[in-house]
Amino acid sequence: MILPIDPANKLSFNRCIKDGDLVIVYERYDTMKAVKVSEDGVLQNRFGAFKHSEWIGKPFGSKVLSNKGAFVYLLAPTPELWTLVLSHRTQILYIADISFVVMYLEIVPGCLVLESGTGSGSLTTSLARAVAPTGHVYTFDFHEQRAASAREDFEKTGLSNLVTVGVRDIQGEGFPDEFCGRADSVFLDLPQPWLAIPSAGKMLKPDGVLCSFSPCIEQVQRSCETLKLDFTDIRTFEVLLRTYEVRQKILESCPVNEGDSIERPPRKRRQGSAEGSNGTECSSSPTPVIRPSGEARGHTGYLTFARLKCFV
């Protein structure tokens, strides 16, 4: 369970794993997978065999051993981790964009949020946590199979009472009339968002906020032209996140000889081991080394926000 839906089963990171729970198996920082726990289940990976029966009763965050003595960690399926392990049915939003969207849409517990399209459900999962426990997310996708797969994922992650998935072409039909004037926020991830903006405006409460995600600046320009009719405070952002890796490395440094005017920099090779060397002794110690990650993501898309005008 990702969220504290039933007060009696409120999730904390001390909650013990039960049969049927979804856990995130952490092998290393770039290798994780979602696993549903079953009494007779076994996880096989490069570290060996891990029996699910040995996981049951342990708290989330536990370190468990395989038959070979290797280990993995069992983590709670938070929206952040779920975004990293879910099946990619479409291009997804990642944590940097998601956190920005949740903040600028002003989503708090109890909000009613409309989303189109659902895609892989990465953003939807975080929206659900933001509106819990009394709010609701209504998400729509025109692709029936994608909607069905997303619905299964929300069942698996314990979000089905916070998220309703509908099959609908929002660009062509707009949002259902039943939400007219009820939505606190609307999120659009569509090829032609300007076609859905008039309908989104009718769904929002006065002063409600809309966000449109578009990969191309031409889509942004056309959307902004449409937004000017009924919206104000129109802003577009591009979120670029640069990740750094921090690792321990052994660096060797040599003492300064008498008469040297400049201190020698740290070296990776030991001095004085080869014949004919000056016999200088170098000390080595683990040192944190920080460098930009080689897997840093660049442009994902543009986020355009606008607030519905209040007509008195």
C-alpha cells in the first residue's frame, strides 16, 4: 500500500510486510523492481534466490539475504520509487517535473483533480497521494488498453479508492459535464492541448489552476494563445535537473619535500615502488569524489500553468 487509506492500516516505514504486499526490491541505485509478496514465492536474480516467506513479518527497509549470502533491501512502494520501476506504456513524467506540478497546481488533501491522459500513471500516483485521504483524481485516456493497464496498477499499489480511470477522447469530447465547476486543478498531457483547454476551463472552480505538459515549444505557443481567452497568470517552465554522484575513492598524496615551493596534488599511483625512484612515501585514504552523473536527463517538456479568471 502506498497511502494511509484505512486509519487502522496506516502506512509507516515501520509497518511489517505481509503476504500480498507490493515491495520495491532494491539491488543497487540503478536496479530496482516491484515484487508482489507471496508465501511460496521466490525471487531469482544475479545475487541468488530470495524466499518471500523470509520477507513476511519484516519491516519495510529491511536487508534480506539470498541463499548465496548476498543481499537486497525491501522498500515501501512510494510514488517516487514506483515512478522508477513502473512499466512504460508511454513516455512518463519524472520526479523533478512531478514535484513542480503538484506544487504549482496547489494540490492539497481533499482536492478534486482531473487528468488527461493517464499514460503509464506516473504522475497520477503522486497526484493521488497529494489529495489523500479525502480527495480524488479522475484520469482519462483515449486508449482502452492503456486505461485498463493503469487501472490494474492502481489496484496493485492500493490507490483504487483515490483514482478513477476513464476511457475518453478529451481532445475531441472534452471532460464529462458532471465535473463542471467542481475541479480544483486540471492537468493536460495531450498532443493538441489547446483543443481541451476550453473544456478544462468549464470544469475548474473560480481561481482554479490548469497545467499543460508539452514537449515542443510550438505546442506551448498555441496553447498560450487559447489560454489568454479565459485564463490569467500564464507561465511556462522547463525543469532541468542535474544529478551528482558521490563515491568513495582511494587517492594518494605525497608529503612536500624541503625546498619544494608547491605542494604536490593527490595522486592515484604509489611513488617510490619502482627501481630508481626517490623513495618518496605516499599515504592513501578514502576520499569522497563528486562528479555529474553520466545518466542525467535533459529536456523532458515544458510545463505551462494558468489560473482561471474570476468573472464577477
